[in-house]
Amino acid sequence: METMKINTDSKRYPVFIGGTVLEELPDFIQALSPRVTSILILSDETVSSLYLKETAGKLENIGQSLHSFVVPSGDKEKSFHNYYECLTFALEQGLDRHSLILALGGGMIGDLAGFVAGTYMRGIRFIQVPTTLLAHDSAVGGKTGINHPLGKNMVGVFHQPEAVFYSTAFLKSLPEAEWRSGFAEVIKHSLIADEEFYYWLVKEVSGLQDISEDKLAYLLKRAISIKAQVVSQDERESGLRAILNFGHTLGHAIESKAGYGAISHGDAVSIGMRFALKLSESISGKNLHYNMISDWLHDYQFPALPPQLEAVELLETMKRDKKSTMGHVNMVLLEEIGQAYVQEVNDSFLLDSLQEFILTDKEQYSE
Amino acid sequence: METMKINTDSKRYPVFIGGTVLEELPDFIQALSPRVTSILILSDETVSSLYLKETAGKLENIGQSLHSFVVPSGDKEKSFHNYYECLTFALEQGLDRHSLILALGGGMIGDLAGFVAGTYMRGIRFIQVPTTLLAHDSAVGGKTGINHPLGKNMVGVFHQPEAVFYSTAFLKSLPEAEWRSGFAEVIKHSLIADEEFYYWLVKEVSGLQDISEDKLAYLLKRAISIKAQVVSQDERESGLRAILNFGHTLGHAIESKAGYGAISHGDAVSIGMRFALKLSESISGKNLHYNMISDWLHDYQFPALPPQLEAVELLETMKRDKKSTMGHVNMVLLEEIGQAYVQEVNDSFLLDSLQEFILTDKEQYSE
């Protein structure tokens, strides 16, 4: 079992990674102070059918009343409706201020359950139990929230978990599309902060099917430590943390315009990263591996930009992004591989670049 | 103009009290850093018809785009529906992370607008501009939130404002019921922490019609300073802050069972305070002025417990209160006048006391 510590201004908490970490969960909960009065497991249909019984089984006899609530699967379920349903269930079960929420699932459940925990009676404790590769990113850092029809993750709070229990055993059941989605964030972490890790990935992970348990544990720890380092320096995203949004400005716009759930988060981010790389090359005049990385992502089956999306509407959506100020788009760009920075890019240049990117993608990437 | 400083772990901010404080608002906003990009005034129908034009007028020409959104009046409007509507409007107007929300209204607007600000893009800045006497309590301390059909203020966050601008000019238009509602919290502050202030109130405020501007400024400052002192020691209500809930455990249950809006918050709290005093006398065996304070509250036209409410259902609701843990009710009681403490009271004793209180109230207080 690997253990890491996340330090933020508001909290210090552990991340446990390994095949048998869930064995430690009951003792960890028992040791929390003030004593946990009751536990609510929030999960989705897919994950609960696979792992709810096993997880609940470990917590049944430790003394607290145990409840579980299951929402439908899919990012579009990170909705006001489900937020309200979770709160209602928690109230009906009599959860109090010393209750604990367990987020059992991928990023959608982590964000939703974290927002429920962050706002139920003005904030109760929660533990992240991620079940996807993608959640290596979202489970650490305390960002929680839900979608609004006008934008993804537009409503939420910063609320750090008590701990993250990352069972690699859960990852074995992931379908390939989910692996790919998670891998986009792993690649992102390497590109913004760790050139050596980027070369390791290119060399060691030749396909998403062949990741051994050892390599998986290694890359999880390495990717999480990049995230942890950034978050510890800037919990509330006043500066540095913004670089974690590499690929996300366009990525979010793609998800929003394609309709939540129509394209996976990681697939959208992979397109966003390619665009950001292209833009970085245009602005810096340097070779930042756009062609090589494009081919690499293509080999992993990451998709091209959905052809129905148009530059003008993508730009409009990007301008409503949380990172935009006064309607100007702030892009995360690369100075070098492993070195990111944020720059405001003016609308007309962005629109031209987007139009060119869309054309190139149609011609080359979709082949 | 009176100025006070509120200190909490997460923020230090000023409270301005006086007849002309709004004159200072434009400069204050201009001086905020990072620079405010746009301003959204949230208000309710009653307040906006009286003061929105005047308030907006002061902010029209300071450079930021200015929007306003009005929800219906009444505590029952502190709802998920209106929360969602405010967020939607904010997104439609393109509010970004450097925008500012101005809460223009009573406690309902302060709580709702504070929760919108606390969760919009995971938290943006806001300023409280209270327009009621009751809001002297809610505008300071950072508690925000909305109601759920299963309980009042069950969903929210701690989110401190940038400042509180308390214009006593706004209070002149308050109807008597609103004065009374606010005065309940003023009395509460005296009873839990300031015996001398309690005697001052008994002596100086013989009726709610005769409060001069001077006395009003004095009692506001004194009541807010009690609140500020408690909040500065315990921002997140892990201990001491709980004493501010004197009268609120039963008070909230009364509001909830009578139907939000059917009885004012202050009227419900006044009944809750009488019950807590009675209980304090039973437990301590001391004379804690129950009879005198009951008469005093009666003189001010505070009502008796609504006769349709029953002890069993009130107790059930109290057990779902945020201050309850494991289904046990924690009551705020008085040790002496001006000295409060929290004690768990067991169900059967609480039920007996409630039943007796209901009977006494029917016989004596309603006369």
C-alpha cells in the first residue's frame, strides 16, 4: 500500500493507493474525531452493482448506522435534481453534523457527493473512494460541484475529504473508454509539470490494455503527486492551480456543446490539450511535440473534434468558463513540455486558431 | 457612522452602521482587489420596491456592469427553486469569478444571496446590505443557506461577506411585526452574553414604537458586538457558537411545523427562548426571570405557541435539528442571565417539559 499526504491550507489528509486499501477503511473511520455517528454511501448504478455490497460489508459491523443511496450513472447525472435527492435522503435518514459521507464511484460521484457533504448542514465530513482512473484527478484537491445547463461544474464548493482510499482492485473492471478518459488526465499531469514522467509514459505505456499493476500504481502515485503539489500551493485556485486546467477550457466547451455524456471528459480534454499544444506552438514558435502527441493520442483511440461543433459557439462557451474574466479567455499553455503558464488570448486570434484546428482535425486526425 | 471589525479565521471584514453608510459603498467596492468585474444585486419584491433604485443608483456609474434580480418576499422563498433561479440569472449575465453579489434585504435575502455567492463557481465575493432589524443577526457571521421541506437552513455553507453596510435609514419603513421579529434576536444576544445590556433593554425600550435613532444605533452595535465576539472565537460552530442558538431549537421546529412564513422567525424564537428559560429554571432550580421575561415579551406583542402544534411532532422536528447528534437534542440553556451553555436533554424529559409548556402557554400566555 502506498500512502501520500495532501497538504492544503484548510486540511491535511492521506491518500492510500493499493489493491487492499479498503481493509483499512473501518479502522480509519473509527479513529475519526469527533466520533462518526452514521455513514451514508453515495454511489451510482454501475459502481453500486459491482462494489457497493463489498464496500458496505466492511462497514456494517463497526457500530455506526449505515445507509446507501444510488443515483443513475453518467456525468449528466451530476445535476441539481440528484443533488436535491441526495440531500433529501440524508435528511430522511437523520444524518447529523457528525455523520460521514462515502463517495463510492468515479469523478461524477466524487463531485456530487462532495458537494452534498460540503453543503449538508453547512458541511460534514466525507471520504473519497474512487473507482476510476479519471478519479485520480478529481478525488484529490477538494473541488466539488454539479453541472448547470449553462455550464459544467458551475456550482460547487471547495471541501477537502478526510481521506482518499484508492483501491486499484476497482480499476480492473473499467471499460476501455473509461481507461482512456482517465489516461487523458495522467498525460495532462505529465505535460504541465513533469517532462520525465511524460517520456516514461510514452515509452512504458504503449497501449491502454497493457498496463501492469505495478505500472498502474506507479503512474497513479506520480500523477497524484503532481496534482497534490499544485493544490498544496494554491488550494483555492487564485493562481498556480489554474495550470491543472490545461486542455480543459476547450474540453469543457466541447462537453457542453456536444451535450454532457455524449463525449467522455477525458476524450474532450485530449482534444483540448491538442488545441492548447497547437496554440502554444503558434505563440512560442517552438516545437512542443504537437504532431507526436497527436499521433500518440490517436494510437490510444482518442477521438477527433466532433465535426458538428463550430468555432463560434465553442468560443462563446469558453468565454463563460469559470477561468474567464470579463469575457476574456485565459488559456493554459506550455512554455516547454513539463512547464505550463496561463495567458489571456484575445478572441479573434482564438477564433482563427479554432477554425484552423477544426479544419486540420477534419482532414488529418479523423483518418 | 459606526464601524466595527469582525474577525474570523477565514476573514476579517468591516461592519458599517449609520444613516448614510450607503454613500461609502461605491468607494469600498472600487477598492476591492482583485478588481470587481460586475455586480449583481439580489433582493426581494418588498425591499426592491423601496430601495433597489436608490441602491443601484449609487453603483451605476462606477464602471462595473450592474445587474439585479428580484425574488418573491418571505422566508419560504429561501428555497431550492429561488437558489437555482439566482444561479441561472448569474450565469446568463456572465458573472465571473471576480464578480460581486450584493445582498439587499432581510435575513432571507442575506442567506440566499450568501449561498449563491458561496457556491457560484465555488465561491465569489458578496456584501451584505441588511434592511431589517432581524438581519443584524444573520448578516454577521458568514452563515448562509436555504431551507429544505424537511428542515430550515439545512443546506448551506459558511461564507463570510466582504463587508456589511447597515443603513439605519432602511429600518424606518419596517412594519411592527418585522421590528418585533428582529427584536427577539436583540433580546437573545443580551440574555446569552450581556446581563447589563438586558437590563438596559428592559429599562430603555418600553415599546417597539419608541426606539429613537440613537437608541437604535446603540442597541445594534451592542447586539452585533456580542455576535461578533462569539463568531470570532468559533467561526464554524464547533463549540461556543452554538449558544447563539438560544431559543432556536424549538423556534426552528415551530417555524417548520407551522409552515415557513406562517409565523415570523423572531416570534418563533421568542417562544423558543421562553421554553429554554423555563427548562433552564427546571434544571438549575434558579429564578431566571421566566415570568418577568414572559410578561415583557407579551407586552411587545410576541405571540403564544400556536395551539395546533403538538409536543410529539415538535420534538421529532427538534431531533432533526442541525445541532442534534445521534438523535439527541442539544439545548442552549442559561446558567445565569447573560451566561449560556449547551446541554443534551433526554427525550422523555424534553417531551414532558414541552407538554407542560404547551399547557401553561394555552392557559396564561394567550390571555
